Amino acid sequence: MSSAWLLTNTVSALLLPPLNLLLVCAAGILLRRRRQRLGMVLALFSLILLAALSTNAAARLLIRPLENMTPTLRSPRAAGAQAIVVLGGGRRRNAPEYGGQDVPRAGVLARLRYGVRLHRETGLPLLVSGGSPEGEGEPEAVLMARVLRDDFGMQPRWVESRSDNTAQNALYSAEMLRRDGVSRILLVTDALHMPRSQRTFSEAGLSVIAAPTAYLGQGSLQAGDFIPGAPALRESHYALHEWIGIVWYRLAH
């Protein structure tokens, strides 16, 4: 297991819901013994905020500004790219319907599907990127290549399997592409993840045309979007992770 990956995920868990708000709630309960009113306010505030972040309405408030930072790709053929890069994003372990093999998560499959669509429209070769940050199992890029071969009948030209995070996706992919004279790419990832990814790949020396997919925050709100649920909390977590990542990248660079 990568120590950097473990540290990043530990810090992320402490900064993001639900753990951060549960810790605030616990602190408020403990504080009630000495400062009853303050402790009660902290506990109630954390629980109310947790409930709010568990609604689609609040999740969209966090998601939509990120997704709107990057326009949808309209004319892939006119972009002048030389390759398509599809980023990994996690795995589902020991899938019994696939003989116990690890398989890409549903979100990664959406990225692959869009990457294949762009490939068929443009004829450009694909690079898939993703390693094994957890330290076990086949790299994500290998899983993605298998899906492309078995389910879409095509083979990526490049398989970047060393990276543990977005910064390394960019660094190692750029190294592989430059060796083959590629400097301008279509970058495929979630619309929510695109602002940070596009900046990172640009800093790695590539000319990047964003090709976002898997939008989460579009459409009008419905009455049910104000009812708390686990999927909305997961999306709020994802959006806050990206906002923190953007701030961190700006501070670090």
C-alpha cells in the first residue's frame, strides 16, 4: 500500500463528511459537561449539516459550480488532439459475476464508454491511466484495458499502471505520450473531477482539451431532492473532496 495514498485518504476522511461532522458532534456531547449550551449547539449544528449534505439539493449546490467550470466537448474531430486519455477511479473487488476478478467501478465504466465513443468519432488511440494505490491486485489501468478488449472490442495503445493519484496520472501519462510525440490530448474524466485534472495535466506539459462525462448536478430540483439519503451524501463528499483538492493544488503550486 502506498504511504502517500494512505495518508491522503486518512486526512481526507478527517476533513470530509460524514466523519468530520460525527467528530464535531462527539466533541459537542463531551463539551456539554462543562459548557452545556456550546456543546449542544455544536452537536445539533453538526447533525443538521450532515442531514443537509445528505440531500440532492445541497449536493447540487456543491457540484454544479465545479461541473460548469468546463464546457461539454462539442466537436471532438475539430479539437486537433492526438490521443484520448481516460482516467481510472477505483475498483469493485472480487466481483463474483466475473469469476472473482476485480472490475472498474461504475463511474470508471462511464468514462470508458465515453472514451470509446470519442475514439470511434475521431479514430484517436486511447491511453488508460491508474495504478494500485491500495497495494494489491492488478492496476486499475489493466482492469480498464481488459474491459475495453472484452466488452468494446478494442485495445488501448498505452496502459499507464504506476500512478496512485491524479498528479501521478498526469506525470506518468505525459512521459509515455511524449515518447510517441503526443502533446495534445482529449482528457476524459467525471465533469466534477475535470477542473483539477485538466490543470494537473496542463502542468505536466500537455495541451489538454477537456472531455467531461458523468454529470451529477444538472437538471431541475424535485421535491424528493430535499429528502436525506446515502447517495446524496456520497456526492457531497465527492464534491467537497474536489473543492479541497483545488484549494490545495493552488496553495502547493
